[in-house]
Amino acid sequence: MTNNPQRPGRLLRAPESFLDTSFVKEVNKEGFNEERRSWMRRAFAAAAATMAGGALASRAHAEGFVGDPNILELPPWTTTLGLPVAHRGYGMPAKYEMNLMRRESPGLASVKQASVAFTPLQGMFGIITASGLHFERHHQGWVEIDPSKHRLMVMGLVKNPKVYTMDDLLRLPSVSRIHFIECGANTAMEWGNVAVPTVQYTHGMLAGNEYTGVLLSTLLDDCGIDRKQAKYLLAEGADGASMTRTIDIERALDDAMVAYGSNGEMIRPENGYPLRLVVPGVQGVSWVKWLRRLEVGDQRYGAKDENSGYADLMPDGMQRQYTSINEAKSVITSPSGGQTLLDKGYYNVTGLAWSGRGKVKRVDVSFDGGNNWQTARLETPILSKALTRFNIGWVWDGKPAILQSRVIDETGFVQPTYSQLRAVRGTRSVYHNNAIQSWKVAETGEVSNVQISWGSGPGASGAAPIRPLLIRARQFLGKGRKGLKGTRWSGARTEPPTRKGSAPDLCALRP
């Protein structure tokens, strides 16, 4: 664990796809049983072993030669004429990278139109998510709307209700801003125990984009909003689910926007083309896609997905409603689950941190399960309510290790451990899991997903193996809870044990 120059280690990437289509169809149709769970674990292990074997064979082959044939012999692309300009009217990734894609976790939903496709965080760089890899979460499938026929209605407590065409919106003053979007159910399957093998499935309902559009304050002022009476805003989508969400008017007038652009082009259909709501810092369900109506009101609307879903189940059986802010959270994306360290030596440990309440102030990284922490380097730009990339050097000595990251945002909030989070929220929740993620590095170099008690260390028996738990995920995907009355939660604060290098020591678990 030093920044001194060392022999660089080699990292084997996780197998991107280790389940055949027939298995996925079977699980989607009939669900998981113990036999299928065991098969999935064996399939993942076999895929990882195959990749490791190929890498080791390549190394042995290279060591048997004096020179590298890839240098000594001219490859075909050096001795032939290349492809012409505009060969592809729209650029595509190299064919060698085509296996990096959004993927659905089998068994999450019986209907693909109400499921999730996860962002492959393990293969991404920087803080901007490629538009074609942005996660998907739909409630009744995605639609491709003719922009010439799309309309946005603004009504309610405004002096001049209006209907805007896309051409109207494109003529209004625009802004471009970088923000993260995270589904409130990101990491949902991990509430009770570890459930999935890679960071794509543990944290892949996350993306970072540059959005372009019109500030909501501009639109509402254009319609003459009644600022004295206005308290809330209802947003409604044009898809089959007619997704509707209540938003506090203060947040709507702060930095929210109606966006038509993402990463320099029009928003993709899967993510709301031609118009979506952007509410920085708030869970993704409130970023209503295919936005068609905004209504200003003086009370919360109590929409379907604010009562039957997207509420936090508390240990006492009550639900807290209208929780929307994504609290500070971080995750190491490499090395991470499913990857393999092939050599002892130096590794660059990298990951992402974010907070729905502002900027990331600091990220600490532990290599021993939380007993000791080192401060990582934050890469610029560091923006409010945006992903922040962090890096830190680490020399692996070949012994077992547990890698963790812990973010502190500009409000002083410290990312909690699972023990701290569960002490307040229990284990039956679905949403807003921002606990510290642990990756265990075995002596073999294999990296796996584990959960440990605070400071239990790499060799502790508290490191839990992967066990698929899909009940909470199924709840999130449409199987609502019955017989639970909603309530607001007043919040709580807990203090983790004090340890060397762990300042600040206060972890606030907000409502």
C-alpha cells in the first residue's frame, strides 16, 4: 500500500456474459430455485476460470519468446488500406468492445417491459456514461415518440396555462449541466445479504450525463406561476404507465430542467426521447421520461407510485413516503466482483462517488475491511450532484484483502456501513441503499462480492458469500406490499466506532 513505483499487476476483467439465453428465459418464466441458483454460481465461476486460463496461457506463450511477434511482425491493419470516411454514418464501438453492454439480471421481473438493464460500470472511464450504455428502468416498456406530435402542457396554479411543442422548447433559453441519475432501487438486492456477483448488478442503476434543456424556473415563470400558493409540482409521462411524480416546488425552481439533449445529442428513446424531466440529486423515478404534463399545486398528489411503491419499509412495519434524495454513496469499480488479479504488484484502484446534496468532498479507501483508511485522489471536475471519479494506488502482496470506499460529501454526511444502515432501516427495505460496498480479494486473486461487519477484516467469518435474494427486487419491480400504512420518518443519527484515520466520525442517516 504505497505510491512508490512497483511492478504493475495485471487485472483480468469480469466475464461480461456468463448465462446462456435458454437459462435466462427459463428463470424469467419460472423464477429461481436452489438448482438454478447453484447453476448460476457455477456458470459464473466457469466463465471466470476460462478467462483466467486464457490470460495465463498467453503469458506463458509470451515468456517463451525472445521478442513479441505483435511487434516483430506487421499486422494486417498496417499493410492494407483502411475503411473510407462515413463508412458508418453513426459511430459505433470497436467490435472488440461490443461485449460491454447493458444487461438484465435474470429473475428480476416476469415482464421485460417492467425490468432493469444495468450500466456496466466496471468497464467505464471518467464520469460520463456512454448514451448506449445508460441503464434502463421502465414500468411499461419504452416508446419512440414522433417529436412533431409531442406536447408539453403546463397547468394548475399558473396565470397562463400553456402547451409547448418541441420547436417551442428548442427556441427557449437553454442550459447544459452535468449530473448523475440513480434509481432509488440501486443496490436493492443487497439489503438482506449479498445477491449478485459484479458491480454492474450491485450499482448499475447509475449514470452520469451532460443534460441540455430548459430550466423549469424558466418555463414556470413563462406561465406565470403563483409563487405564494405553489408548493408542489406534478410531472406526468406519456408512456403506457403514465408515470406521475410529486416534486417540491423549491427543488423544481432550483436546478431542475426539462431536457431534450444528453451528451451532445438528443436523449435516446430508452431514456425519454424527446423530453424528460431532470431533477438533480433526486431518485431517478422522479426524472419522468417522455414528459407531457406539469401541474402546479398546493399539496402532494399521492400518485400510484408514491403510495404502492417507492416508499421505504421500516423495521416497525411502517413505510416512509416521499423520500427522494439520493444520499452520499460510492463504489470501487476496479478491482471489483468477477475480476481477477493475476499478479502481485501495483494496481490502480478506481471508482465513483456521488451525493444528491451537493459535491463530493472526500473519498477514503480501505484495503483491510475498514480497519484503516487512506484518502483517495479526486479527479476533476468535481461538480454538484454529479459523479466524481476517484483513484488510489495499491500494491497487492498476494494476501487476502477487502476493498472498500467511503465518501464524505460537502454537508459532512459520511457513507454508512451495512451495520449502521440496518440498525436504522432494517433488512426488508428496497430503496436508498447507500451502504459501503466490500470486494474481497482472495489469495488466488479472484475478487468477489461480500458483506462484513465494521472492522471484521479480510479473514473474518462475517464475510458472507453470494446468495441470490430477489424478493425485495421483485417488490421494486411491481409487486407492491399490502396492508402497510404510510408515514413520514423523522430520521436518526448513529456514530460508528472511532478508529485511526477515520475522520469525520459522524454518520447521519437522513430521512
